[in-house]
Amino acid sequence: MHQLPGAAVFAPVDDGSGRVEVVVRRLAEAIALGLVADGDQLPAELELAASLNVSTVTLRAALAALRERGLVETRRGRGGGTFVRGPADPSTARLRTRLRELSTSELREIGDYRAAIAGTAARLAALRASADQVARLHHVVDRLEAAGTVGERRRADGRFHIEVAAAAQSVRLTRAEIDIQSEVGELLWLPYGEAVDPGEVVRSHRQVIEAITARQADRARTLTEEHLDRGTERLMEFHWRLVTQGRREWR
């Protein structure tokens, strides 16, 4: 079955209480990660409610909450509907504070989980990816290479991992990758924005695409895990710098 990130974004939400909050979180994640871009129109309310398996009352409450947060706007009249308003990039100072508050054990656990999800996705993508999905991976990496800001690089990098999971033909892996990027995606590029050549990330991703194209499942997984392990080590080193040097700004 052909899976796209949108299939995970608009997949039915889990049953249980707090459905409005679940829908808000789901759509806010998609907007923050660029899975639905600034200016994009969301599906009509009836269609979107049916996709998410919620009532129109629940969906309208969720959209109202997103409007209050400035993430969507509703336009009336002909050509109207609900349109995405992409959020501004978070301040580096806020991200540094958040990273400083995490422990090294938490960062290690996050890194292990990321490698497990992304590595499995890369292995399965090498076995299952279609030509269109491989082309999409190339397109995302081209966007990463052309990105001019840390925020643009972060979104393109996160989208690459999400597209690999989608190429694995797994909604669950795609949802897991979306959740990871939403939780820590902003933090992952802090050390890159400070010290690391983004070209290294581009080269690493292109190697993974080559392995996927060649149906080299084990190599795709190994390359992905090694890349993420290096990123985790850099993040932990940067965390140590922040902790040991207090609130001093690094440039």
C-alpha cells in the first residue's frame, strides 16, 4: 500500500478521552514540521473529520484552538476554508534552555529510540520503496541542501526521516517519526547551527538514499543508525557545554 506522511497526519485518532486535544496536537505537529505548509488549505471539515474519525463538533473545537494559537485561519466566502499559518522559528535561547534542562540519560534514551525507529524505517524502505518515493527523498534532500536558515534545515531534515518512514509503507513508523520530530526536532539542529557543516548531513542522507535505491536494506539501516548516533553524541556534547558554562551564550 502506498503510504505518504499525510496518511499518518490524517489517520484516525485513537479512541478515548481528550479527543479535541489529540486533534490539536496532531495538526499542530504537522504544521510545525512543514508536513502541511504555510498557506496550504486543510481538507473540508466533513472530509477532515471523517479522516480523523471524529465528530464535526470535535473538529471545529480543535480548529478553534488552532486559530487561537495562530496556526490556522478561516476565510469566508468563495474560495474560503481553513488555511495553515506556519509558526515562527523558536528562539535559540529558548531551545538552549530546554536542552540544558534535559539530563544526559534522557538524551541518550531519546537517541536510542530515534535510531531504532529510523533504522528500522530505512531497512524497510530499502525493501519496499517505490520509484516515486525515492524521487521524493531526493527532492527533500535537495531542499535541505538549498536551505538558508537553521529552521529551514531542521524542517527539511525532519521531513527526510518522515519520508523514509513513509517509504517503508508503515503508518505506525511514520507516526512514530512524526512524534519524535515534534518532541525533539527543534533541539537536534542546535549543534548543527552552531558548529557542524550541514553538507555533512546532506552527504549522509544521500548515502542512505543510494542504499535504499540499491535495495541494500542492512546498509541503509547501518548508515542511518550511525548518522543518528553521531548526532546524539554532538547533542550531548553541546548539552555538556551549556550545563558547565551556565547561561553564557555560545556563538
